[in-house]
Amino acid sequence: MTRPGTDAPPTPRLLTGVPTAIALLTMALGVVDIVSALTPERVSRLKDLTEVVPLAWAHVASAGTAVAGLLLVMLGHGLRRRKRRAWRGAVVLLLLSAGLNVAKGLDTEEAVVAFVLAVALVVLNRQFYAAGDPTTRLRAPVTFVAMAAASVVLGVGLVYARSGALLGHPSFLDRLDHVLLGLVGVTGPLTFRSARAADVVYDVLLALGAATLLVSVFLALRAPEPAARLSGDDEERIRELLDRHGRRDSLGYFALRRDKAVVFSDTGKSAVSYRVVSGVMLASGDPLGDPEAWPGAIRAFLAESRRHAWVPAVMGCSELGGEVWVREAGLRALELGDEAVVEVCEFTLEGRAMRNVRQMVTRVERAGYKTQVRRVRDMTPYEVADIRRQAAAWRGAETERGFSMALGRFGDPSDGECVAVTATKDDVLAAVLHFVPWGTDGLSLDLMRRDRAADPGLNELLIVAALRAAGDLGVAGLSLNSAVFRSALERGGRLGAGPILRLWRELLLLASRWFQIESLYRFNAKWRPVWEPRFICYRNARELPRVAIAALEAEAFIVWPKQWIASRRARREPAPALTPARP
């Protein structure tokens, strides 16, 4: 469980522009160090230097300067995010850079700048307070690849910068071969006019290769900080809050996703679940528990975000939740869309408005499809495993989406109150819906998947089946998907809509080619639901694009290569439980 942070400095004391300015200056100095190490030294300064220190020391200093510059560039991102570890590393490297610049060729200008920047970091040390982000072993191979690629690029640049010292006209492949061999300490095929030039190239390449290896080994052997995961104790406490107050928010049960973390109020009567995505601490839905205790959980959430210098944001909160976040956290709220809630007592297939749904359901039923609606606890292990396997096969190569309205699992023993609605034809599974509990008398849609070769209309059939069985299950309301920017799509298509609203609607229709905005809205609208607005909360307009990108990444609409690799690996892994033999 994540405890409220107590060591974050008071927000008013922070200077907002300092980390970015320091980071840019540090990265710029790193680039200057790299260029300085790759280009020949001034002959006059080198002559003066060799009267005091051996020439071999100057070669080693050149190599060290290149490595220090590369590491300073890499530390820039951490400095911008106020990370304490990055601050420590930058201070050490800047002081080292100052000495190396003097030792390699009396480059006093770079040395003075490095020293002044190090002093500035020490003076402003309170601005860099943030604890490190949770990391995993994946960081070591990623760093190795990045540093190796940078070392090759810098090495090739060094060889071309020293072209005047080469004999003959070697090809690019010969130069690349020399660099690759030099990174592992082997002399390459290039021949230099002087031993000094050859030594400088050899020393720099060897230093880059050694730095790449040592940094990667250090990251691999260092005990990683555990990535945020929902512990068993946290899950039990969340379930207790849901038992008492779960009816307040249809998204409450999704706080039980095990790739989320949670902070509790001091009283334990409220909690906020979240995930950190690209430096954004993204909460989902309303705080859990008693609304009177929400401010305590929000304060704990903000304290944790300050401790790590994460950007706080909320995705998919209700109107009441948005009001509390705005009042207690000073956030701004923007309407994200509307959640479609179908009231069971008001639902009917009769009437002209429901004619299309009625005809579609009738056609699919006549095609031979049969439905079953059951609590997960009433299903056999074979049925659970079969649905898992089929749902994964139907998804194919697509990345599993969902964060705020997805549980991310099916058939877990702890989720016995969930409801599965299945459609079969000739005893072969064709489609499945999965609902999670919404309090004691509601269900919230989690998963909707079907065989793409099956007849259209299966999803409509399954929802109708769920509504027909709602009475026996003691369910009064069904929460379906949220329709993003529903009001803009609806009002922008009305007679008399203004030019700005029409333009916004056209942009949403264009985006629907990739994000299914319009189709999801139309699918939800056919059920004549009650629309409940949902909001995204953020600190200021400057951070809104970053929050939006983090939200898209959390929902897997944006998938970075490491996420895609992890997703592919997860699909190749066997199911958690072995599939029992068919009874």
C-alpha cells in the first residue's frame, strides 16, 4: 500500500521554471562536452598542458569528457522532473566534467560553466526532492541499447572529425568496423598519421564502451523499486469500502485492477486508486468510500504526487467527484463524455424507437444463437477457461485496452459476483459480455467480445439478455460504455449549431476512424440510456496535453514499443490456471 508522503516540500516554496532551465543547461553542457571530446584540441593549449601533465592523461581526460557528456544528456530528463537521484548524479558529473575539461586541453570555458552549474545545483538543492519512480529489470537492457547506439554514433562522429589524421580514404564500413571494435577495446582497421591521434580515438571509444557496460551492469544488479501493484491487503480494504459505498460510482469496482496502486485517507474511510503513466499520476473514477472522507484521500494522493514530482490528474470522475477534486485539490475539470446507464425498470423493446434493436435481436435469435446469464461463481472451471481462451483468440494481435472501465481479468475466484453473458451456436461459444458489480443492485460493463465471423447483432442480443435476466439477479441498473464527447456529437449535428461546434463535431468524426468515437456513441444511444457526465481533471492548461497523452496511453490507444512487447509476451504466456478436462 502506498502511504501518504510526508517529506514533500511545501508547494509555495517551489520555483516552477528552475528544473526545466537547469535540465536544459545540463543537457547543453553535455552536448558541448561530447563535441569538445570528439574534435581536436587546440595545439597551443595542448602544448602548455603537456608541460605539466603527461600526454596520456590528456587522452584519458578526453575519453572521460565524452562519457560525462553522454551521461549529463541522459540525466536531463530526471532533473526536469526534480528527481533527487538525477540531482546527485549531475552534481558529481559536473564537477568531474570541470576537471576533465581542464585536464584534456585547458578548456577553461567549459570547465567554468560546469563548475558554476554544479554550484547552482547545490544552492537550489531543495528544488530537487522527488523520489525515484518504480522501476523494473527492463531498465537495464533498455539503457544498454540506448547507450550502445549513442556510443556508436559518437564513435563514428569522432572518426569523421579526425579524418585529417587518417591515412588513405577508408569507407564508411571500415570506419564503423573500427568503432565497433574500439568499443570493446580492440584496435580496428584504420591507420592514423600519428600515435597521438590513434590513442585519442582508442581511449574515447574504449571509455564509451566501458561506460555502456558498467552503467547497464549497475542497473541490472541494483535492487529495483517494485512497480506499483495492488497488494492483497489493499484489495481487501478496497472491497470493504465497495461493500459500504460501492453504489456511488459505477467505476468503483475497477479500482481492483491489480496494475493500479492506491492511497488511503488517514482514517481509512476513503481511498484513491491510480496508475503512474509517463510521469502523470492518473486517478480513475471517483474516490472510493465515504464522500465525507474524500478530502483526506485526495490530500494523500496529492502528497504522494509531490513526493515523486508526478503530475496529478483524474480521468472519468463523476460530477460530484469533479466538484470535490476542484475544491480540494485546486484542479480544473473538463467534460470528457457521458456514461450510458440503462435503468432496468424503464427498459422495453417495444415502440418505434427500439425497432432496429428489436429486429436485430429477433434475427440473431432465429439464426440459432442461445444466451446464458450467470454469476461467475456459478460457472465451472472449464467454462471460465474456455471463455478466457476464446476471448484472447478473438482479440488476436490487438492490444488489450482499458484502464478506467476495465478490470483486466476474467474468472478470478475473488470476482465471483461478476456476471458473464454468453452466446452460443451449436454449443460453440460465439460472444461474451462481462459485467462487474456496481454496488449491490447494479452492473457495469467490463468486457465485450465476439467471434468476428459470427452474425452481426450478437452484442445487442447479449445486452438484451442481461436486461431480461436483471430481475432474477437483483439488478436495477446497467452501466454501459462511456461515449467520449457525446454532447458535442449530439449538439453539433442539430439544426442551428454554430460553426465552432460543427467544426468540433467534424474533427471528432475524423478521429472516429481510429478511436471509434461516433460508433460507440451511436451504439450506446440506441438503448435510450440516462446519460451521466464524466470529467477529466487537471492542474493547468499547460499540463493538459501531457495528461491527455497519458490517458490515451493508459487506455492503450497509444502503445509504445515496450508496452507492445509486454503485451505480446503476456499473450504468449499460458493461462494462470490449467484448463480442466471437459466434463
